[in-house]
Amino acid sequence: MKTPRVATTPTGPPAQDESATAPPRPRGLRHNTRWLMVFLCFLGMTVNYVDRATISLSLPYMTDDLHIGPEWQGVILSMFFVTYALGQLPAGALIDRYGEKKMFAIGGLIWSVVTIATGFVRGIGSLLFARLALGAGEAPAYPSCAKSVSRWFPVRERALANSVWDNGARAGTAVAAPVVTALIAWQGWRMAFWVTGAVALLWVALWLKAYREPSAAGGISAEERAYVAAGGARLEEASAEDTAGRPEDAAPEEPAVRWRDLFRYRTVWGMMIGFFCLNYVIYFFITWFPSYLVDARGFDLLKLGFYGALPGVVAIGGSLLGGWTSDTLLRRGWSVTRARKTCLVCGMLFSSVIAFAVLVPSAMWALALLSVSYASLAFSAASVASLPADVAPTPRHVASLGGIQNFASNLAGVLGSTTTGLLLGFFNHSFVAPLMLSGALCVVGALTYGLVIKRVEPLRMSAA
């Protein structure tokens, strides 16, 4: 693997010491269109996670109607992650080629239609197919949002903007529980899929109507464009559809990097390993956390509903704090490398307190440690989402890198839930080993971001 070097291209991030003549931050709604764009991404991710969570909340009520035995329930839930993880790789490349507006809309159309169709399934076979299709449809969401922020935001605002759309995952999970259960109580589980799928269709229409390219006429004011361009936004003048993914058509001054060449860099492998470790622990909160509270800490249903939401709520604040901290350090003169790696390493190290939750006798102390862990993971995640734009050799590789690191992170979704189940079975339903392993992986993630990734700067194909 080659060590990445700084790409000296006009489309890359600016030098780490910004010029004193850089345009001031524009004031007023007309000159802050970029925040509307990231809010549209937030809404998309929120709807994405509502539709994703509908199956988990509906499955207990689907089992009798569809004759689903317990041996099939885990398979049904895991099918989503198979196509979702694998779909990250082509999705990123297609977004770089055809643009985030088009590909996010296509993905949204697919997952909304599939969600509606899930309300019509009549057996296990059709439900498995729907889960596979849903994973493929939702795959463009993450790299599309990362691509959008890379184009609309200067480096010094990028982490906070990424934390905004990334919180759509937590907002969607929180919204899904009361909304979907209310729909099931009202008209049954089929209605839950029909309504949430229809909401996704409405979001697709809103996205196509309201989202704008930063280079399009009327899409951005001259003042805002000058501000984001001077700050290192990954703007490209040529049509992504015309040139992306074809190095031979790239401008002469840009490094010719093929998609498969991205795997030659230690920085890319550091991004993949680090995000795998981070998401391994996050998926514990998504999958096994309720079981931990009930089985290991004796929570009843009422306590589970109230206290179980606490780590997710705290994590929203952790994510926003992580984005604000990284951007503030940049504005104070820190290099991109120092600012990003400080947030990544510190967040991952603090998240390792999840291991200590098994040592405290009080359930409330355990819940507090778990909340700190989840918030620390979210603190790091804002900088993780910024890395593709920070290290992409050209603007036409941002979504590809986002898809690559998200592919690795979602392998953790498949392996993490399975590994935890195996450890629980081996250790007589004790959560000591699963939480200790999660804490150890947090430390591994911190070491990966600190040591494997040497510098946060654009990659370039050149002799070492």
C-alpha cells in the first residue's frame, strides 16, 4: 500500500492556513442555501431509518399471519444488511458518476416502493425478497449525503454539517417507535408499511423539487459560492455524468485514480477498519441493547421504554458536539489532520467505557456509562463522515470513498449481532464478554485512526 500524498489540484481542499483575504461568512437566508440542502439530507436519512425500523417493530405481529418461525426471524432481519453493505460499493461509484441528486432520488424511489410492497407480502419468500430489495434501495443514502456536504460546505463547516444529516439515523429510529406502533394498533402491520412507504415517496418529491446543485444557475448566490469555494468545498465544474469514473477524461491537472486503486492506500484501509470498529459498537445499541437492559439489568417494559431511549437522545448531542468541535479547531488554526484525528481518537477512547458497564452494580450507573459510550461514538462519527471529502483525490471520488468505508462499517452490522449472540450462548447469557469485546474494539478503532491514518489530506497516485 502506498502512503497518500497531498494532491496539488485546484479542486482539492485549501492549504491548512487559510488566506487572510478569504471571503467572510455570508449572512442571511439567501446566502446560506447550504444549510437547507443539509436539512433535506437530514429528512432523507430520517425517513430512511423509519422505513428500515418498520420491519423490526412489525415483525412480532407478522409472525402469525405469515407463519414465520423463530428460526426465520433472524434471517429476515439480516437479509437487509447483505444487500445494504454490498450495495455501498456500486452506489458510491454511481453517485460520483451521475450526481447525488439523481441517485438519492432513485434510491428513495426504490426503498419507498419496496416498503409499500412489503405490506402486501404473503409469505417468507416474498418477505425475504423485499428485505434484499430494501437494502439495495437504501444503499445510496449515506454516500449521497457525504457527497452533498463535500460540495456545499467549506472544510471548516463540514463536520458540523455531517453531524446534522447523520443525526437523521437517530431521529428516524426515535420517531419510528411511536409512529409505527400507533399505525399497527390502528389498522395492523400492513398499514404501517403502506404509510411509511408513502411518506418516503413524499420525501422523494420534495428532494427532486428542492435540492439544487451548487454549480447550477440560481442554486447558490455568488457570495455563498465564493465563501464555500475559498473554504475548500469540493466543487466541480464539469458534469459528473460526463467525466466521473473515467480517468482518461479527467482534466490534465487532476490525478487519474481508478475506483479500484483507492484500495491501495493505507488511509482508505484505516478508514474502513476504524469505521468497522465504531459501527460494531453502535450496532450493539441498535440490536442487543434492549435485551441487555431486560436480561442483565431487570428492566420491565415501562422502564425499557423510558430509559432505553436515553443513550440515543444523548448521542444526538454528542454528534452535534463532535461536529462543532472539529470545525472550531479548524477555525482556530489547527490543521485538518490534527483536528479530525483529535476528535476521532478521543471519541473512540471515551466510548470504550462501555466495557465498564458490566462492572458497576447499579443499573443507573451502567445506563450512564452506556450513554457516554454512545455519545462518544456519535462524537467521532461527525469526523468519520467528513473523511471521504477530506481525502478524496478529486471531487469525483468523494461518494466512492464514502461507500467504501460504509461497506466496511455495515459488515459490522452482520458480524456484530451474530458474534454477540454466540458469546451470549457460550457464556450462559452473560453480557460481560460482548461488552468487553465492544470496549476493546473502541480502543482498536482509536489506534487505527491515530496510527494507520497518518495524515488527513487528498490521496494521489504517484511514486512513493
